[in-house]
Amino acid sequence: QPLGRVGPLDATPPPAMNDAGHPGAWWIWSLLVASAALRTTNVIVLALVIAVSTQVVVARSDPGSPWSRTQRYVLSFAVVIGVLRLGLVAAFAPRTPGTVLLTLPTLDLPTWMAGVTVGGPVTTGAMLTGIVESMRLIALLAAFTVPPSLVSPHRTVRALPDGVAELGVITTVALTVTPAAAEHVRRLAETRRLRGRPHRGLRGLKGSITAVLEGSFDHSLTLAASMDARGYGGRRPGEDPGTRRTAAALLIAAVVVASLGAFVLLNPGGSRLIGVGAMALGALFVTLALRGASTRSTRTRYRRMPWTRSDWILVAGGIAVLLGGIAQSRLDGVALLPSTNPPEMPQLPIVTMVALAIAYGCAVFSGGAAKLEPAVTP
């Protein structure tokens, strides 16, 4: 092609971008799957949530993207936290009745720390409770790390409504810390290996942790500065401060009211009417805030990300988990909340297991997102 002549732009995105799906659909799916872990102490359900979330990332992620390793690193950190939590439970947890597994040396504390015990007998009830809570933490992190592992954080902030664009910048910068750190770990390990230096274990970690942290934070700060220069953050020229404050207040009120409604709705003893009403009121506040904020937006979009049939299938899989959990609690709520003291053998919650299988099928076989709108050819 002759120099100086501009040919047609290739508007076909890479295959990984087409297969990722809409960021909003993935976040809805992950939130609804995480609700299954919040409603239960059954280790079978928690293990299924972890398995479904990790296998979806394995099946749908692009191995060449740096953010595809987000879940792996977060879950590795969560496992370490879970093991440390079990150690703290064994050392400091209140002594509950049950079979004594081992007896730790006790430590006498002053009178002003009455009620706190250090050491003593470690029972099955305390350890089973710690195991269940650790598995719940891992299950929640596994579900919430599915969208960052599959969708680029840059696409996530592009898909956000104009009213929360500044919040999206903050979230994007926070989400890019872990992928950037993972990429720096890989590059430094390869560099140290080629130079004949230790690149595995504690010796390799000691020689690269400072460079990894510095590089990941510099990458996030550079991203924040570039997005701010492109109009994603800060005040806009001619913007009314009153409208800005009103939209921010409505968004804060919406988050508070919707969180309270979700807590009441997910609590087994909570009122369904109050929970649904609070969440509906929060949705109304969100709609009003986004509508008011969008009128003052000056952002333009080069390529749109439409909501497609594949995204609806993905959301339907998440809704199946929510409805399955509600149906399971109505039909056989005991299966979701087995006792840890005295320990009980967990039952098979069939409805919840089927719902998680449906969510997995919808996530893996939904077919990905539609192609982006083609660019305009000059």
C-alpha cells in the first residue's frame, strides 16, 4: 500500500474480546452466584460455588491476557488467610463443647481481659466453624473474581453509565493492581531465570517483591492519569455543582438502602417484604441518579457494547441460582444450614446443586458477546 494513503480500518476485535461477554452481565452473574455462598453453611454448596467459579474462568478466559491470572492469585492469598484463620480459631476461639482434638498450652491473662482465652482444648465444633467460614470467604472471592479474570478492566469502565464514570475510574485502577502485579511477577521470574538467579520459593520472592509492588502501583497511577486526561474523572467545564452533589447523594443513598435490603432478604429470619421494598427503593434512587448524571455527560463512545442474547443467557443462569436458593430454603432449609456443633453430616441440597449446574452451563456455553459495532471507514 502506498505511503500516505489511509486504508480501511480493521474493525474486527480479537477473538478473546468477542468471547468475553458484556462486563455488566458477568458482574450480575457473579453477584447472584455469590448469594448462594451467603445463604448456607453447607460445605458441599460452598465447594460447588468454588468449583463453578474457577472452572468458568478456566473455560472462558484468555490465557494470554494479564488479567486472566487475577483469580489464581486472589484465591492463593485467600487460602493462606483461611489457614491463618484456623490457627487463630484454635488459639483464641471460645471453648465450645465437643470432641477435644488437642490441648494447647494456656496463657494466663490479666483480669481486664476477662473472657479472652489463649490456648486450651481445641474442639471439633470450633474447628468446623472455622473451616466453614474460611470456605465461605474463598467461595465469595472465587465468585467475585470471575469478571475481573474474564473482562478487561478498560472494557468494564467503558460499559459503566456516565453517572458512575468517576467511580469506574477508581474501580478500574484498583482492579488493575493485581493483574499488573501478576504480569510483573511473570516477567521478573523469567528475567531472573535467564540470569541464573533464584526465581522460585522464598529466595525468588525476596529478590522481586519490591520491584513487583513498585511496578504494579506505577502502572495503576499511569492508568489513572491517562484516564483523567481523557475526561473520565474530575469536574467538567460548565458543570452545575448542585446537580453533581445531588447525583452523588442519591447514589450513596441507593447503595445504603439496597445493601440493607439485600441483608434483610438474604437473612433467613428477615422479612421478604421489607427486603424487596428496600431493594426496589434503592433501584429507584440509582435510576434517578444515573438519569440526572447522564444529562451532564460529555463522553462519547467509539464502539458500543450492546447487550446481546448471550448476555441474557448469562444473567438467566445467575437468576437460576438466586431462585434455586430461595426454593431450597422453602423446601428443605435444614440442608443449607447443617449444624457444626454438634457436627452433622451435610445433606445434598438438590435444588441448589441443579441451579449451580445451570449457572455453569449458561456461563460456559452462552457463546460470548456480540461483535462490537464496526468503526466508520474514512
